[in-house]
Amino acid sequence: MASASGFPASFYSEPGVLGFLANGISAFLVLLQNFHGARTGIQAVGVENILAGVHLILIGGVCQMIAGLLSFRKYDHLSGTAFIGYAALWGSYGATRIFLGANQHNPGTPINTSTINITLENPFSNSTPVNETSIPPYLSEAAIAGLVPYTLLSLLLAFCSATVNYIMPFVFGAITLTLVFEAVGLVAGWGLVVSGVLELLILLFAIYGSAALLIKGVAQRYVLKGFGNPLFNVLLLGTTNASSSQSLGQEKKKNTKYAEPMALGFFCDTVSPFIFAFYAFGYFPSIPVSTMWISINSAAQLLSSYYAYLRQDCYHATKFGLHCTFWLVKTWEEYVVSVLIGRGEAATGRQAMVGDWFFLTAALVLCVASLNMDSLELVHNAFFFLLTISTISQIPLDRYYIFFGVACSLFTALSLYGTFARLINTIAEKSLIPVGPQPVSTERLQSGLSCLKKKPPQEELQGRGSQLPDALFYLTNGVAALSAIHSSQPHQGFLDLTVPWVLIPGAIIQGYVSRLQVQGGQRFGSIIPSFYVAIWATWTWFRFAGHRLQISTESAGGFTAGAVAFLVINAFLMLIAAYGNLVLLTLTTIMEVVVVCFLLSTLDRLPYQLEVAMLSLFAIICLYGTLASLINCIFSKKLIPLGPALIKNNKKKEAAATIPCPVAISRGTSGLLQIAKLLEHNGVCGIPTDTVYALAASCKNPSAIEKIYNIKDRPAEKPICICISSVEQLVAAKPPFSPLLWEFMRNVYPGGISCIVPKGDWLFKLGVGPAYDRVGTKESIMIRVPDHTVTAHLCDITGPLAITSANPSGEPDSTHHDMVINRLGHKIQGVLCDGESNEVVASTVVNCLKIDEGNLKLKTLKRESVVTSLHILTSTVLFS
């Protein structure tokens, strides 16, 4: 963490310290076990393995996951992807240790081999008994299947990190070699000794990297070598692909306050299908260990969906959420096959399952949604569509696994390439690795999709950020509903297999959707998904897991009472949906009938034909809702109708007509004078800049600056910068800047650059005066000279302004004056309305504190906006 005397707004923290230490300590834990086993010839068993696994999960998994999350918030694409990817690796490795320890016994203890070996009803069954300290064969093979994709991805991360610095390549490279010899060690003991040596190197590199970043965070400059200079320039990997620039530009139009999670999503789409391919081809017969690996990897993919949501990227939030659901459902389905019923009984039970068809149609929806993106996205969705075809339950079992294995292999190869392409292109912020042209132009696709509407599509969806998870809401309910369809006399194998198909999408993933709705700011947005979580969870336990839980006829009375409560609550939800749209209202109405069917099933009077019809209709509406919500949110237009609200909220319209604060139009002088007067009278106002909207307070009123912290809930340790109209104002104040700094400022100002410069008495001459102690830190201050006529004129009227982005702390920036009014209007004294902002994120911060040493390196940049590094590089080359 940067010290208070530094400039936390520029270098707020160094999550790489935590990430490196997590890798180093995890490697050290494994090293101790490997060396102890090699020296004594006694491998760790039982409790030793369990404790080692717990430590690996907590340190390598949880701590490193936190480092990854913080890296995403620092707009660090590579570190965010790498740390969360390695967190999944160490978490999976720790879970394997726990599994192994739980199935091992200390020497001399009687062994029940039935708890160690799992007899499978399939041609690959292996019933060879194992002793109390050996590793079961299926476990070794399953672990190798998990280590191989992480090895490939770790090698890829090591290569990509060489374009950023020359510490990460050594750390990630050592991890890559360690994974290779850990896999070898599962079949040959000498491999563990070699991996132990490599793990020692990981620890040493990690300690050095952590120290370098920690000192840099405190000193605000690189003291130890290794960071700031890459091994080679990323631009050497290729030239910008002009055919892909349009789709890449569309991605940059999203809110880029957070790093891009696409590489992490592709990363996870490499691991899960790779493990499934090994399993489908019969490399290992039992999947319990792989279930842990895939489940942890799917959790990491859910994080990529979450950060796509934070970036207001509906497409990737939905795509990665769908993929996560698919992998979880498939792995736990195969777990049921391996542990509970065997493949023989599964072949009979699968014939009646139809939930796969919703995944198939959802994959088609993603293909349509990606037509205006790059070709890589479209091909990736097409391969996922092929993957969903391969999992159709009606395929004969002898062909099912072959088809599934081939589809997983193809999907793995494409996902691996996608990981590399997304990482390099996001690091370079150019399309260096080919991703293909845009298959269909945005205009043509919008025209084709809007054919369902008679009226021209509305240009903007108000509050679209809170609608981001709607597509995923319809997806999860659609999968659960279609999977719940069954005959009047279902096969017991069908009941067991259906549990994950209904429980995971309907309850677990929908719980995640509910969380997104809460964060989205909708007052009632989370109520419907939260309530449907309870419905599908109860449905699963009573209808499909009842025979396993031994739910008797007498205990069914409790479910009857619960069903009645569900009916009453859903009736209120229908009223809420009537204020939304026709699709949501229809969905809740059909759910009312579905709950009636559930109620009748608790009384043993279920009309199966009615239930099948209602669940099918429910799934169809969910499919349409998915398509409409996804397309409308991607284009921010109502291209596909969801239907009008049945009940009009007149009070809401009246409230909307009452603006919570004074507003002024930027095109008139009177508007500027009105806002200037509010600022002079201790007010805080929202104003436009050349990037995004900002909150401004006059430097003549220190108390107004303090108000900004309360309005935004901004941490006190984050300083506020000042805004002036021109560089000439600085010249008049006569700050003791070097000629190099003056030249740099004249080249980049006015513009979307914020320069951190030394603080001094010259600020009093500039007009900061009473606000001297309220802006910047004790030793430095950040200065903005926006390339915006309105802002410049306002500063000429009021003098220097203290500004910060006009958004609640931690939330996306405001790109329109309506966003400022809606989010902060009740807390501020006025808004200067100037329409949509020129950019979608805040300014780029340049640390100029060390420019006096002779040059300005790009390593002093903190990337936070769409201002290109080329602009700054051009400015520095002129006088470097």
C-alpha cells in the first residue's frame, strides 16, 4: 500500500505484492513436503495432506484471488488474469491434497478399501486395491489432466508477462516448469525432487518481486530493478490489424475503470474442456477429483463474468456466466454417474433429459449477439454450440463420450488461442494478434434484429446498467425449467442426474444473478431471482433428491405449506412485474401455475401434462427474454420488444419530472454564471470535462471540498486534484518546474492528462489559497487542464477548481449529465448539462515527480483512460 505521503490516487496499492507472496509461500509448502518425502522415503498421508491442502487453498487460493481482484480494479489486465488463474490452480491443488488425505490412512490403521476405491459400472473401471499410503491410480491421472492445461496457460502467461517486466516471466516460468515436474512426479518419484528445486526458485523470485513492488509503492518510484522495463516490446509481436480495429474500438467504448476480463474467461474455457477431454477419452475412469478442479475453475470464470458486469459489458457477463453454468452442470452430472449410479444406469436415465437443448439454443443466441464483434468471438461461440450438441442426452452412450471428447479438444485449442490473443491485445491496447474482422456491421445487424419492432428502436435504455444481468436471469431459469420436465414414472437414474441440472442454474447461479441485481441499484430487481432461488432449490430436494433424502409422505406436509407460501409471494411478484414489462409479467404468471403444480405434487395429485406444458412454455419465454435482454443491452437500444408495462408508474414520472438539484445548460453564458455562483457559495456541482463528468468545488471554499468526500463516500486517503483553464495560469504562478516538465506540459495540455507535480507556495499565487491543505498530499498535487471549452471558461470565472469524477466511489464513471443527476443529484447543489461525455473513463495520470532526473519514462504512467500512450510517448520523445 502506498504511504500517506505518496500519491495514492496514482498508485493506490500494489496487489502484486500479495500475489507474488501467495505464489512463493504456496510453492514453499509443497517444497517442504516434496523434500521431506525424498529424504525420508515416507510420503505425507492423512492429516498432513489435509492440513497442507487447507493452507494451499487459504494462501495460494484465497489470498491470491484477492490480489487478482485488486489488480482488475487497478486496470492491470495481465496481473488480474494471472493471479486469479493461479489462485484456481493452487486452490485445486489444495483440494486434491485434502481429497487424498481424507482417503488415506496412517500405517497400522485398519483400512476400508471401499472408501478409497470407487467401483464404476463402465468399461474403464479399475478395482485394483491400494495400500494405505499410495495414491489411487485414478487420482494421479485426474491430477495430471488438471496440471497439463495449467502448464500450457502458465507458459503463455510467462511469455505475455515478458512484454511488461522481467520479474514476472521468471516467476511464471518457474511455476510452469514446476507444474511439468509435479506431473512427472505423480508417475516417477524423481520428478518431485526437481519440482522442489524449482519451487525454491519460485520462492526466491517471488520474494524479490514482492520487495520491489512494495518499495515502489512506498517510494513512488522503482528502486529495485525488474519492473518498468519489459524483456521485449509487445509491438514486436505484430502490426495493428486494421480489420479488427472497429470491434476493438467498440470494446474500448465500455466503461474501462476495470481491467478487461476476457482473457480470464478464455483461460477458464481452456482448463475445463481439457479435463473433460481426458475424461471422455477414458484416460481416467472416475471424476471426483476433476470435479473439484472444474468447480474451482468455474468459480474463477464467474469472477470474469462479474468484472464484465462491472465494466457494463452485458455480452461477456452473460457469456462467461453461461459457460460457468455449463461446466458446473456437466461436471456434477458426471460426478453423479461416477459415484452414485454408474454409466449403465445413466444411459437409461439420460434418455428422458432435455435440459441440454436450452444450452444449445442459448449458444445460438450468443452466436447472433457476437455477429458484430470480431471473428474470434463468433467462432468461439460456434465451437461452444458444437460442444452443446455433443452433450445432447439422446446420443447413444458409446458415441456420446467420443463426440464430447472431440468437441472439448477443439474448444480447448481455440480457447487457448483466445487467451493469448486477448492478453496480448489488451496489454498492447491494439489488435496485434489476429482475431478476425467483424462478420456483420453494427448497422446491418441492428436493422435485421429490429424487424420485430414496428416503431424505430429507442436510442437509449435508461438505467441500462441495472439491466445487465437480465439475460443471465432468463438463462438460468430456462435451463432449470426445461431440465425439470419428466414423465409420471421417472427412472431413478434420471432423478439423480437431474439434481445438478436444476439446482446449479436455478439456485446457485441465480443467487449470483440476484447479487448483481442488488449492486445494479434496482429496488425490487433482486426480489424475483432471490425468490426463484428458493423455488428451484425446494423443487430439487423434494422432486428429484427426495428418494435420497428419504422424504416420507408424512413429511411432505411441510412442502405443501411452503408451496402455499410460494403462491402468495409469487402473486405479489406478478404485481411488481406488471410495472416492468410484458415478458417478465408473463414469466411470473406462468411460474404461478408451475408452483400450483408443485403444490399438487406434494398432495400426490400432480397433472403431469399440465406441468410439462407450463415448464416448456416457461423455458420458451426465458429463451426469448434472453435474446431480447442481451441484444437490447448490447446495443443500448430496444431492438427486440419486451412488451410495455401493464401498470404505468405515474408517480415515478412525476418524481422524474422533479429534478433533485438545479441544472444549467452549458451552451449559454447564463448557465455558466449560474454554476459559478453556486460554486462561489460553498456548493458542489457536477461539470463536464474532456473525459467524463466531474464533481467540482471552488478552492476558495475548503469546506466544499470536504463535502465531496461525503458525497462520493470517497476514502480520506485519496487526494483530490485541481483543475485550471490553461498552462498560462501556471506560468503566472511561477512554480519551480524544470524546463523538461514545462515542455512536457505544453505538449500534453490541454488534454486528458493529469500530471502529479511537487507542491509548493506557488499554489497560493495560482489561487488555491485556503484549499492548500485540502487538495493533493503533503508533498504533491495533481493538475488538470481539460481540453474542454466549457470547463476552461468556468475556471476563468471561478478560479482553480478541486475536481474528482462524478460517481459514487468504486462505481463506473458518469458519462452523461443524466447519470450525475440520477446518482448524486440529491447530494449536490447543481449540474452543468453538456450531454454525453467525450470519453467513458477518467483521465490518464502521469507521475512527473521524478522528471527532473532527466527523462520521463512510460513506466511512470497509470493507465486509467483512453488517452493513448502513443500521445504521451510522442511528447516525451521530443525532449528525452
